[in-house]
Amino acid sequence: MPDTAAATLLIDGRRHSAPATFDVVDPASLDVLGQAADADVTHALAALDAAAAAARGWADTDPETRSGHLRAAAAEIRARQGELALLLSRENGKPLAEANGELTGGARMLEWAAEEGRRAYGRVTPASAAGPGLVLRSPVGPVLAITPWNFPASMLLRKVGLALAAGCPVIAKPAEQTPLIATALLDIVQATGLPAGVLQSLTTTRPAELVGALLADRRLRKVSFTGSTEVGLGLLRQTGDTLRRTSLEMGGHSPAIVFADADLEAAATGVVTAKFFNAGQSCTAVNRLYVHESVRDDLLALIEKKTAALRLGRGDAEGTTIGPLIDKAGLAKVENQVADAVAKGARVLIGGSRWESGDPALRGHYFRPTVLTGVTADMLISHEETFGPVLAVTTFTGDDEAIALANATDYGLAAYLFGSDLRRVWRALDRLDFGVIGVNDPAPVRPELPFGGQKNSGQEREGGAEGIEAYTETKAVALRF
Ligand code: ADP
């Protein structure tokens, strides 16, 4: 296990403690797992001073050198994956297998950024009478990367990797629930020999105050945020009279559509995976299932069986496939949605209540994996993100009806389609208002694909060629000979 029981700050190439620390809680047992330094505004401004001072030098660094740092960090994460996965599982509560998968995904993202950063090409336009034109790309400058607790490794590595590859210094602001794994990973990136000031880390219990101070400073050129829609929209409103690049990855309310011609076994596995992964605490989690009425009973029988096979417990215990919710508020939200749906006529196919084992090692906030049928549009769960292990099922009769139901949300992050008729799938792909779509694929997030949402789910993309673009400015040059 890395020595991260006490996470410190990283500013200007050096580790700093802070006058105050805060407890990090193991969500499985509610025991204290460690402490993290509680940064204040002075630390935030020192971090920005360091990042601003390092910006020109890092932008001028050979992309191949930047790429080398990221490849070295990815190799180290892969080499230490076992201990890092244990830390991630303990701090976030997710099953070890998922923690391992997240770290592999994070390493792959660093590797992608390492490769793609070397291809941040511009363009040459055909010469007019005056001369040719050039389109140049340059790093945006100091970036603030605000990351959430639900994927505290992959979200962080994605932002840090893409920003560093593009030539931008980074101030990372990990979530207060998960500072230990974030600190361990940022230490690994720093230890590849990054110049001082290129990478900063601020753990804090006062995100609004620190982020507010950074946003008020024009030297900060970009914010990349992953978290709730409420906080993300608040960041946009705080922009004031300083325009800066803002990438937002916010909430979701993902539909899954199962057409009559789907392979039902694969669809049931896909829906259960995309729903209960990370105990449903994922912005790409399936919230709503729309199933064609002709296959409803067969699909639900399969889903019920697969849901019943899930095992609640500590993420780091053998055999656990679903861990605790992150906190009490998360549990209360889930209970409220289930009570509201049942009061309005939904039926509980399986689950439906919290889980209390009586074991002191499992004092956390657990909810049984739950499937609700007969869900209607007037229920809270049909429009409010659940962020917990509850699947809401509705039947449909026509394709257009399914697509209209799927699109009837202010969110637009991920959607899932299960079916074998390519013509029908293609038509749905054209009509669905979502940024990421899995076709017979419950895990549609890949480094080589741009990740991000439409509508209130976000703006700009992470991953793919678009991921590097989001950290660069475009300059048009007109040449006259
Ligand atoms: P969640 O509800 O999933 O915890 P949040 O949006 O509250 O999502 O948190 C995501 C990230 O945003 C975390 O790093 C958190 O510290 C940060 N954050 C929370 N509130 C604010 C705020 N007012 N300003 C800036 N960052 C914030």
C-alpha cells in the first residue's frame, strides 16, 4: 500500500503539508482511512503562481519528451496496479475488479494522450494570390482539473494526461471523498521527473472558495470539470468577465433501449453491467430501461436472475460485486426515488430496500440492487439522476416511441442500444441526442473515442483527437510573400 494515509499538497514540484487536515472515510465501514491536507486559498494561489511560471517552458518542451513522461507514468501505474487498486477500492468502496479496470483504463488514457499529443497537427491552406494560410495549435495555458469521487483515478488521469500532452500545466483539485488515490497517482506522474510547476495537487474541504479564487485570476486559462450538473453550471455562471475554455462533464440519465430482435441474454448482461457498475454511481449508468413489449417478460426474467446473483459487501472482500454508496445523502436519494416510484404505482421486481448486515466492518450505506417495473414519466426516477443501484423499466411498442422516451430528458451523456437489425440501430443512432452511445456494448468509454455529453450533460470532449483539441487554442496565420 502506498504511504498515502496522509495525503499532502503538491505545489511547484514539492510536497507541502497544510495547517489543517481532514479525515478520509472508508465508505464500506465508515472507519477513518487516512488524512489529507486541507488546502486554503493561499495554497491555491501559490499553485497558480507555479503553474503560470511553468507554462511557457512546458509549452516549449518537445512533445516527444512530454509523451515520455506520460508513458513512464502509465508503466508505473500498471506495475503498481495491485496496491493502487486496493487503495482505490478502500477509499471509494468499489469492488477490486472494478478498481483494477479503472486503473487499467487510466493507464490506457495516459498512453493515448502520450501518442495523440504528438499529433496535435495544424493545417496549411492552399495559397491564394497573397500566399498560403496556416492553422496553428498552441496549448491553452494553466488548467484547473476538478475531479469527482466516483472514478477518482480515471477521471483524474484523463484530464492530467491530455492537458500535459497538449503542453499545459495542471492544477488538480481531486474530490474530498477520495484524495488518497488521487495523491498516489499524481505522485507517480510527478516522479517521472516533471519540471517544477507543471503539476499541482490541491486537496481541500473548501472547493468553492479555492476554485472561486482561481477563477477570479485571469492567468487560469482553462477549467476542466467532472461532477454534478449543479456545480458545473455554477462554474459557468462564475466566469464573470473573463472568458476561458471550460470543459464540463456532468450528470447523466442514460436510457437503454432493448429492441425485439436483440440477443436477450447479451442485452440482460449488458443492462445489468451498465446499471450496477460502481453501485450505479456513474454518470453513464443506465437509469431507464425501455424494452419492447414482446420481449419484456423474457428479458426481465434474465435481468432478475442476474441481479439476484450480485453480491453486496466491502469492495476489497473476495466475491463482492457491488459495494456501498459513497455517503448517507446518496442512500437517501435512492430511497426517496424508490418510495416515490412505488407510491405512484411502480412494482419492485427485486431489491427495493437498504441492506444492513449487522457486521461492524459493513457499517456503510448499502442499497440492494433493485429493479422497478411499470415506471412512468411522472415518477422522480424518470427524470432525476439516481446515482445508485436502481433500474427503472418501461415497455414500448414502436421504435419512434422508444427514441422519444429516451430523448425526453435534459441530460444527454450516454445511451445504450441492444438489437441486431442494423438499419433500425442506425436510425436510432441518428435520432438519439446523446454524446456517447453503446450498441450492444455496456462499456462505451474508450480512450480513442471522444467522451462527453450534449444538453445539460456537458460541453467539449475528453478522449479521441477531440481530447487534445480541448486543451489547445487555434491560431490562423495569413502569410503574404
Ligand atoms: P458530487 O455531487 O458527485 O460529489 P460535485 O459536483 O459536488 O459532485 O463534486 C465534483 C467535484 O467538484 C469535486 O472535486 C468537488 O470538490 C468539486 N466541487 C464541489 N463544489 C464545488 C464548487 N462550488 N466549486 C467548485 N468545485 C466544487
